[in-house]
Amino acid sequence: MGTEKKILVINPNTNAEMTRTIAAAAQSCADPRTKVDVWTNAAGPLSIEGFFDEVLSTPSLLEILVREEANYDAFVIACFSAHPAVTAGKEVIQKPVIGIFESSCLLSCLLGSKFSIVTTSARWEPLLEEGVRQIGLESRCAGVLSSGLAVLDLEEKSLEEVEAMLLSAGERAVERGAEVICLGCAGMAGLSEKLEERLHLPVVDPIASTVKLAEALIYQNLSTSKIGAYRSVEPRGTVGLSPTLADVYRG
Amino acid sequence: MGTEKKILVINPNTNAEMTRTIAAAAQSCADPRTKVDVWTNAAGPLSIEGFFDEVLSTPSLLEILVREEANYDAFVIACFSAHPAVTAGKEVIQKPVIGIFESSCLLSCLLGSKFSIVTTSARWEPLLEEGVRQIGLESRCAGVLSSGLAVLDLEEKSLEEVEAMLLSAGERAVERGAEVICLGCAGMAGLSEKLEERLHLPVVDPIASTVKLAEALIYQNLSTSKIGAYRSVEPRGTVGLSPTLADVYRG
Amino acid sequence: MGTEKKILVINPNTNAEMTRTIAAAAQSCADPRTKVDVWTNAAGPLSIEGFFDEVLSTPSLLEILVREEANYDAFVIACFSAHPAVTAGKEVIQKPVIGIFESSCLLSCLLGSKFSIVTTSARWEPLLEEGVRQIGLESRCAGVLSSGLAVLDLEEKSLEEVEAMLLSAGERAVERGAEVICLGCAGMAGLSEKLEERLHLPVVDPIASTVKLAEALIYQNLSTSKIGAYRSVEPRGTVGLSPTLADVYRG
Amino acid sequence: MGTEKKILVINPNTNAEMTRTIAAAAQSCADPRTKVDVWTNAAGPLSIEGFFDEVLSTPSLLEILVREEANYDAFVIACFSAHPAVTAGKEVIQKPVIGIFESSCLLSCLLGSKFSIVTTSARWEPLLEEGVRQIGLESRCAGVLSSGLAVLDLEEKSLEEVEAMLLSAGERAVERGAEVICLGCAGMAGLSEKLEERLHLPVVDPIASTVKLAEALIYQNLSTSKIGAYRSVEPRGTVGLSPTLADVYRG
Amino acid sequence: MGTEKKILVINPNTNAEMTRTIAAAAQSCADPRTKVDVWTNAAGPLSIEGFFDEVLSTPSLLEILVREEANYDAFVIACFSAHPAVTAGKEVIQKPVIGIFESSCLLSCLLGSKFSIVTTSARWEPLLEEGVRQIGLESRCAGVLSSGLAVLDLEEKSLEEVEAMLLSAGERAVERGAEVICLGCAGMAGLSEKLEERLHLPVVDPIASTVKLAEALIYQNLSTSKIGAYRSVEPRGTVGLSPTLADVYRG
Amino acid sequence: MGTEKKILVINPNTNAEMTRTIAAAAQSCADPRTKVDVWTNAAGPLSIEGFFDEVLSTPSLLEILVREEANYDAFVIACFSAHPAVTAGKEVIQKPVIGIFESSCLLSCLLGSKFSIVTTSARWEPLLEEGVRQIGLESRCAGVLSSGLAVLDLEEKSLEEVEAMLLSAGERAVERGAEVICLGCAGMAGLSEKLEERLHLPVVDPIASTVKLAEALIYQNLSTSKIGAYRSVEPRGTVGLSPTLADVYRG
């Protein structure tokens, strides 16, 4: 069927188990015409938990975007942060690139006057608060709350323990005025239901939500504006880059 | 098929011709599983062009929401403004209610660092600037620009004239730093293509975009949070309301 | 005496007992040249406690404004919220229309570096916080605090109980940095004194304050600007409106 | 009559001619029960046109407040700026002290969605923009516009010339979205009418407006909160202060 | 050596003991080419603890700036507040004038995503929060926390007691998200080390930091812009000023 | 001499000619006890002109920081942007890492009420405006102005042409209210003087300024807070990283 569309969801963590969790969420509610593929990052740390991790995971993500641009209609960067691959990706290719952080925060705004992000370790609190300010939603956000989980705990701890820690963070969010919870980690995909039931409020799954927003763009033929911040890369000399990335600069 | 979902798009203008324009856009890129119906408001002015028009169009819109809640999975209020039927609607029913203003501004954020709204008459500039602040996106918006068109001009003037006026407003938006244009009137549905071509930037159609965002919610089973601003109406005495609306207060 | 001025204070709640409370506060400190009348809304719920109540109380309020414009110098909308009758009223008539929410918050700013609003039920917290942002005073407001009272409790509970609940909310406000308390409900008129005494800070009565601000406008011959957001209504067709309101569109 | 109230309007400029202009505006629309006196500052520059002028005009203003506290119900500081005598005055006495800048900006908010300040020389633009931010009204202000007049020009240039320069600044304000003009200099008192007529919008006279707001406070028995920023001065040793001011520190 | 530079650090408190503390910090880490002198204010209260104190301490500070301009390359106003002598000083002389509040807050931003100010008495909380907003750093500040100390306690209480009170305020700051502590009083100079050790975060000494920033300006030959807010004083008549200050107006 | 300190200024552009310009500025006004070394990035594009360039230049910059941490007291990242190597660098090492963008904007605040950034190509306008918001200085910035120069033009065009283009951008900045110009490109080091002379305002050289701020930190023994956003990297598995970077994760 001519209108079939393909989305590639890229896991920036070099962690195939998390990619399986992501895949399940990504496909759970897609349009029947959409084919969703997933990809695990080929270089970088096992989990992304800060600025250093983010930048080291980026070059290989950009390689995938450049190599696969012709094969997909949109790309999702599945790290819940203001990840540099999102902005660099919007710049280097023509097809839509969206991050799960920006898109799930935006979607949360449709469900209540204020949302909170429930995230993993404490370090993410200042990082995501800064991220919320970057995307301009500081007046809609009732705070970022760490559950105390490490990213990798999501796979290692028991489901009960994980849910209890998320619930406790969710309760603190409600006290601060949150009406909606946005799950703040790609690895939390699939955990929204229990939280919703216990807190009696909508819980946004970042992976499933971002796939739906990617569809909102591609079925309308919308893509990144190339006249401002995300203008295409201009040809220049380079040193020491991989062939794929150096090629981008050849023009 | 069990997963079929139904969306009702309500035109707050008492203007059936505009509803036809809206219908075409609403259905243009929906999920094949989605059935989109449209409805023209039964009471109020022919076009909505300010605060007074908005509030007079609201009681009959709320009647529709209350009466049709059981028949649809989501409701779209097709007036590009911080229309009071959106907030009152989120409060009075359990199913998702979304306005085309909030949702298309949010979607525009995925396409560039700043968007502008191109709207009809000059009065909308202060109203929509205030609206943008209400939804918290003031730092992402490069301004609201009136095209000088009246809402009804969209049907009365020639297509060439309308497009020329939109283009001129769009050019001013680009000068102010807009990377994305959001069409700021339900009656502009279907006009994005020409503008996109001429300005070389993405132009967001508010009707089509909102239908896609409504789908993003309903295929994920997400709806308005009922624990804060949009708690359900509590039983109370009333005077002089229509039977349908008075009934809401009976509990 | 030629300079006598008349102000109509309209209670949007369809609740004559509350109107009597309002009347007492409204007349308590007016200029001797000012005649203050009060009016109880003819349609809508007994008390206004959310978005839905607000919009349903509005058409009949607008009718009063239109019919009585010639007989008064200014109109006060006595609901402590960003009530849609305030903006629509500013648009539809030439005489000043002011709401008790905006005016008493503005006056509170003259009395300290930060004010807090002490209101009735918890739902008002997100609504009034959004309202404070709309009028632009978010940096002057140390928070909106629910006393846990329902609007109708103000007449049904004992004075001691009401005062104790307000006092407890007031104490929480002081902990958050409030230097001034603004009473956040028309029905709280007359309750400022005891609170002032116990908290040792100024407590602003929204009704009395708004009458004084209405006087500030009318004795200076100032009224709403008609060149921007509140331009007069332009003639158009309408469907299903009351004769008085339909008449506004006849031009 | 027991309810008579007295307001002292203090001109911080050491310029008796300007005091006469101020007196006329101050008394023009007061409550018949209010007695308004005026006072010319005893020390400082002939006109206040910047930070240096402000602080040098302050000690003698504070002496007046301290000496006259018992004789008046409220004090108005008639310099259109974030003048340090306003904050220090609120601290040092118990009676209300209000500045014409803060109060007339707040009143302007009741008349339209955005106001602009039309001021004298260009230096006031950054100072008053900073002042607007200090009082928290940056989102309500469409800019501060210099008319190019020096403060003393208001008395030396012909009325026609002065009005023409104000009109030109007012027109630029309207282009920027102002719906209301606030006259940004005490010496402009009495000039609002012509501007109003020509620009078809409300023009706020800062002196007359502030007297009305002072009345709003005193007829409600409201005064500055003494629990936060404006707590009373605590006893301490001093060096080199005038006897009146040194006395304040004796406790 | 031709490149030697001289900085005068002026203590606005009329308190020679505090000046000694300031002197030690000021010289502790200066460039070997810099000569730092200190000066105790000749008029005003023994300690600066609010708006009233600030303005009374200002005329004599401005006299020093005017008289000593030729002898120094930069001037530091050693009061941790938005002290009016800083803005008036920038206006009245050509050489750089910087306050310890603005400069140490700016430097704190280089050390973490959020800083907090630990100050003396509770009154400073609203004043410094307003000050942080004035310098534009509200999004970088995790709050101003009073230690409960009076300014003069810094010299009168035992070092242990002072450190314990600072530590307790610092711990509350960390709970609120502070990553850096900025000591909020000139008299706290020299107390950073113990706090740093106990809280495991950088603690900024406002005196030492400001001397380094003054050096950053003078060794680059940078000084206050004279084209906007800080334009030079224009000649005018004056009444009752000291000869030195009246002279400034002679042009 | 024991107190000698060493700063490494790293040019993220793989462009040795620009490093020479940077070196001259960096050493021009350092403390005599400071030794400043420079380093040219070993991988990435010849010039940094957007998000994609930034992230590709980062891994090799981080390698330098990690390898050289023991040999220097502070590190300067000489790209005028919110470069990801600055935040990742603050995280990965203990010694201070500062970027020329954040530090020169902060220093500019000491010189006037508003500064503007004069930068190279138009793409930098949205990027640096977002950057200014990230560092929290949006209320102090009168805009980012492109001179129309490409980064490499700074070395290829004649000095006259470069200065004329900067001057023209500077004049537009002054019209927008800038009182201070901050040169927005590492390659503009050394160009401040002519601009200062022609525009009669202070022009901040980002390289020289950042070296002075680095000194402000190191001579006070201040470094990045490690308790929040910049906590040290925790041990984890990695894939495909260089030995130096993989080593960081070994703990």
C-alpha cells in the first residue's frame, strides 16, 4: 500500500535488552499503515545518565541517521533528555527527527494544566529541569522527580520494587501540583499502567507517545524547518571523522 | 473492528460552509481506523472573532459534548483560540477534549526552534499572544501576525487574494525569526501547501494536526487528568440553564 | 450633584445571600459621591467553582452589561477568577468593566513585595495560578492556597470554623513568603479583619478594593481601550442568541 | 468629619514649578473627604533624570516621611521611577507610601491587555524597563518610549511642541502593541487629555491615578506589610546622619 | 611597573572592624600587579540591613567615588545587595564600579547549574530574591536562605556558632537544589572554607570574587558603558548637596 | 614559584590559524603568574557553525580534558556557543572547565544593563538566543546579531571588510538597546578595539575575558560543583569508545 510509512526508533543506550522494551512500546499503538523498526546504538556507554554519556553516544547515532535517511520517513531518538543527537539530527538530515523528551512533554500538556517528569537518578533533576526550560515548558512543569532508580535498575530490580519507587516519586509530584506524570526514561516504557491506576491520573509513555507524534508529522508530510537553527550543513574540510560523517561535509 | 475510534470535530462558528472546509482537512490524514465526524455549532455568531463571540458560542458546544460523550472517543474544538469551551469541556466530560490552538502550537515546536501564528484580523494578535502565554509557549513563539483577513473573508475572497495576504504575513513572520508557520484559523484548513512552497518552511494545518494529536491520545487510552484544574463538576443547584446542562449539576 | 457616579457590582453566582455579603463590602468604603448597586446573576449555578460554572454564568452577565450600560459608570464582576465575563464585558461595552480578581491582585502589589491568594476549594489553586500568570503577576505572587472551604461553606459553616480554615491557609502562605493576603472569593468579603489581626499583615478584601479601583477609573474618566484586544464587536449574523445579545451583532 | 483623610504628595525634584503642576493633578479627582497637600523636596537636583539624581534626592524625602508620618494618612512619591525613597519609605514608616510609577502601571493594566510608558529622555528607557521588571509587569508592557524631552523641557518648551513630541512617542507605542499609554513623568500631569483624543486610547495620568490608589488603601485602612521586605528599622549605631534620620535608629 | 592597577574596596557599613575582614579577603588572591585599598564609609548606620540603610549609606559612598576616581582603576561596593550606590556609581564616574552581589552571583554561575545565597537576617530573603531578578539570574538561583544571623553577629558571636548557623542554611539550600553557595554578606568574607568542606560544594566568597572580576575588567581596559542606563550626569541646578556632589552637576 | 597556575585554552575548530589568534588574545592580559597554553582540536570540521559541528568536535575535546587534567589548573573551551564539551567536560573532570560563551556573557553584565552578541552567520542567531536562555541571561540580552560573516571569513576576508561587517551588526545592536557588545566568535579575538572606538561602548573579547574568569576561579581554588548536574561519571560498560574515554567508565 502506497501510504505505508516507516519509523526508525533508535536506542542511544548500547543495550539491546532496553531496545526490546522500547520496541514493544513503540509498536503498541501505531497506525496500521506504520512500520516501526528499532535499532540499538553501536557505540557509547551501556546507559545514558548524564552529559558525558550523551555526547559519547552521539556520533554513532548521527551515522545511523545519515545512512538510513533514505529508508525511513521519520526517526525517533529514544533517550529522555535534551540529547545532542536530536538537534544535530534535525540539522543533518531532511526527514523528521524527534526526541522522546520534547515530544512526550508536549503531549503531556494536552492532558492537564501541569505535568511532572518522574525520572531515574537524582542527576537527571537539574538536567531535565534545564531541558524543560530549553523547550520552553517551564510554566507547565510541576517539577522533575527522581525515583532513585539507576537506568540499569529498570532491568535488574524486580517489577514490584521498580513500581514502588516510581509510585513514591509520583506521589511527591502530585503534592507539588502535577496533574499528569510523564515517564522520564526510555527504559520505563510499559510501566505507565500501574502508576495510572494507583495515582488516578494520566501517565504518559514517552516511546509510544513519540511514535504517535512522529506519525502526526509524517502523515501530514511535515518535516524540520531548514531555514533557521536546523539549516543544512555547509561543505567544509574535516579531520579525523568517520567516512560517513566526513561525507556530509563534502556537500 | 474493535479498535475503531471516533472523533467529533466541532466547529464553534455557526457556519456550515466552514464546517465543510474543516471536514476535508480533518479526514485528510487520519488513521484508517479512525472515523471523523464534524458538527456545526447550533448557537452563536457566524464567525468567532473575539472574547464576546467565544463565550456566546460556548453553552451550545458544551451541550454537544455532554450529549455525545458516549458516542465518541475524543472531541476537537475547532476554533483557533484559548476558547473557553476547551477548558470547560475538559472539566465536564471524561473523554479527551482538545482545542486546535493548543495542539497545533505544541506540534509546531517539533519542527523548528520558533514558530509564528499567521491569523486573520488584528484583534487576534493580542488575544493569541495572551493565549500563547497561557499555554506556556511564549519563548517558542516568534509572534502572532495578522493577515488582515476577516474570518468570513476566507470564504468570500478569491483564493489568490487570500493566499497573497497569508504570504505577506508569513514573510513578516520569517523576518521576526519564525522557522515554522502555524495557520491561526480553522477556516484556513487546506491552505498550508501554497504557503509552504513559497516560504520554504513547514506550515502547520491546525485541523489536520489536532486530529492526529487526538489520535495520539486515544490510541494510547489517555484522557484529561481529573485531579486538578479539570476535576469533575460537583452537584449544585442551578437557575435558568438548559435541561442538558442543568442535568450535569444533578450529580 | 453632577459628579455623582454609579457602579453596578454583579454577583455571577445565582445566590442572593452572597450578594448581600457583597453589597455590604462594596458600600463600606466608597466615595460619598458614589452610588453602588448590586445585582444577582439570573442564570447559572448557585456557586462558581470552575471553568464550566464560569462559562455557564456568562451569557446572562453579558445581558446585564448590555442592558445597563447607559445607567452606570462602571461594572464590577464579583467572581474571584479570570472569569470570561470580564474580558467579554470589556469588549462589548464602552464603560469600564473590572473583575475582582485582577483588581485586588494589582492592589495587593502596593502593600508588600509578594502576596498570596487564600481561596476556597483545591481546584482553584491551578485555576488561579494560571490566572495570576494571565494578568502577568506571577513574580509577585507567593502562591495560591486553598483553605479547603467550598464556596457555599462560607454561608453554611460557623464563622469560627471559616476563620480557622482561612487562618491556617494564611499561615501556610506566610511560610511561603507572602507579605500580603488577598482573599480569593467574593463570598469572603468582610472576613479580612480577623485574619489581619492574627497574621499581622494586610489582608485585601476583593470587593471593597475593586469598588475603589473602579472609582479610580471613573473619577478620572478612564475606560477600556478599544483599539486592541477589546475592540467593539463587529456586525455579523447570529443563530439562537437571546434578543439582547443578538442585537449587539446588528451594529 | 471623622473620616477625612490626608495625603501628602512629595515632589522629589527640587522644583517648585513642577510641584504646582503636580498639585493640580493630585487634587483634580480626589474624594471630597480627602485633603491633598504637596511638598517640594528640600535637597537634590532640580530634576530627577537617573540613578544618581534619585539617590541624592532621597535622604531629604525620608526626613519628610519621618517628620510628617503623624500628620498624614498616606504619602505619594511623585517621581516616575523605581525611586529608592519608595522602598525605603515603606520600610521606615507605618503609613502607606506609594510611588507614582508602580501605581500608575498597575492601574494601566485594568484598561487594556498591554500598556506602554511614554517618558522624557532616552536614558529612562533602560531604567524604566528594569523598573517594570522589578514590579513584575514585563509581560503587560509593550515598551518604554522616550519622547526625547528633558524633564525640564516640560516647563520650558511650548505646549504644542511638548504635545507633538508625546504624540509621536505614543504613535510608536501603538505600533508596538500598546493599548494604553501611561505618562512616564510627574511633570506630564495634565497632559493626558490631548493625547487621548489624538490616539483614541486611554492615557493614564500618574499623579491623579496614584492619589486614587492611595485613597483605595486608606479608606480601607490598608498599609504596607511589615513582616517581610519592609520590616521596621532595627536600632543600631549611626555616623553622620541628620538628627531626624539618626533618631530612627534609636528605636 | 606601568601595568600596576589599583582597586578601592569600599565598605558601605560604618564599621571599621568589618573593613578589616574585607581587606583580608580582598587581598587574598589578587594579581601581584594589583594594589587593593579599603575604605570605611563615613556616614550611615553601623550595618546595612535593608532599603533604608542602603540609601542613607549612599551619598557618602558617592562622594568617595567622585573624589577618588582619578586615583584608582576600579571601585568595589562591598555590600551584598542591589545597593543604590552601585548603579549611581556606574553613572557618576567613568571607571568601573561593581557591587559584590552582582559579581559573585555571576561568578557562581560558572560553578554549577544552580546557586543559592546564604545570607544573614530574614529580611534579606525578599530583598535579595528581588535583587537576583533585577540582575536577571532568577532561573539560576535555587533560593536565598537566611541563616538567622544579624550582620553584626558576624563579629560578636563565636566562630563555631556562626559556622553552625551558616551550615544549617547551606544544608537547606542543597535540599532546594543548590550546587553552589554564594556567601551573602560582606562580613562573611573568609568563612567559605569550613562550609565548603562540610557541604562538599564550592562556596563563593563575595569579596575575593569581586576583586578578581574587577581585575578581569581593568586588565582588559573595560569599563561601564556610557550610552544607556549609565550615561554621564548632565549639568543642572541643585539644592542642599555637599560641595563635592553639587560639583558633579556643574558639568 | 608555587603559586603559578596553568590554563589550557582548547580551540574546538580543527584550524591552527584560528588557534594562533586565540593564543594572542588569551595571553594578552593574564596574571603574570599564569601560564596559558593553547591546543587545536584533533578531530572535527575546520570550523564550528552549528549543532552537528559541535557534537562531532566533542569526543576529541573530551579526550584532551581527560588526558591533560593533571597538567592544568583550568580549561577553556574556545567555541562561542552552548558547546556540549563544556557541560560534558564539567562532568568528566574535577578541574574547572569554562566555555567562552557563558563566561563572556556573564562578564558583559557588569558593564551595562543590556548586552548584545555580534556573531558570524545567521544560523547562530537562533542557536545563541537559545544558549542565552540556557544560561539564564535572556533579560539582560538585547539580541544576537549576525554580521553575515562565515567563521572562516574571519581569516580570509580583509580586516577592513570584517570590521565593516561587525560595525554594521554592532550599530543594529545599539538600536535594539545594547549598551555592551560581546564578540560572538573565538575567531574574533583581537577585533574589539576598533569596534569600541567607533561605537563608543565596551566590546568584550570572549577569549581574553574567559582567561580572566578562569583565573578568578583558580586563584580562589574554586571548581565545578560535583553534587548536582556535574556529578562524576559512574562506572559502566561501554562499546566502541576510544581507550581514553572508555577508561573513564572503568571507575
